[in-house]
Amino acid sequence: MVPTFMSVAKMYSGLHCNGAEVRIKSRAITQTRTDDALMHKNRVAQKRKLQIGYNGLTPEEASTILQAVNPEYINVTYFDLLAGEKQTRTFYVGDRSSPFKWWFDGKHILETLTFDLIER
């Protein structure tokens, strides 16, 4: 069973996602140009890539989110512009990045937490 991470347009664990960008990637098994410069391709699939970002998290909040996306595959519900409706698809997480800030008063905060969710 694949766990459900989040609805991209909503909160997760009380934290607001500051943005999500949806990219649609076409996968072709053959792609060539003929002598007349006309492109010929055989598209076999279109896959989504969601770029997710959070701002100003504590280390504990970031840990909660990172643990939620850590399973091998997760279900994500988001509004798909191509389909024109909310959809739930299965994704895996790509690289995760989080610049870390440390103030002299001992406060820790992450500038941002970003990661990609790539459709299976």
C-alpha cells in the first residue's frame, strides 16, 4: 500500500506549502528529424513533476515533512491543469534541499525546504 503524503493545495501537519510548480514531461521511445527538419516522435507517456517548497520551518517541522515523503512511493493529490481537475497520482521524491540558518540566540530555522515529487 502506498501512503498518501498531502494535497498540494492544502496544509500538511499545520504547515503551509508556499508553492508548487507542476511540470509535464513527455517520454518518447523514438525521436528523430527527417531531412526536411520535421520532428517525428513516438510518445509513450506523459509524467508529472511537482516542485514543492516551504519557507521558514523549524528543524522539527522540516523533519515531519521529510519523513512523510521518505517512503519509496507516495500518493499525492493536486490540481492537474492538463486534466482540468484534481487528481491523485503515485510519486517518488527526488533530491531534497534545505539551507540552514543559526542565530546566536540559539534559534534554528530553515530558510527553505524544497523537493521534487516525480510521477512513477
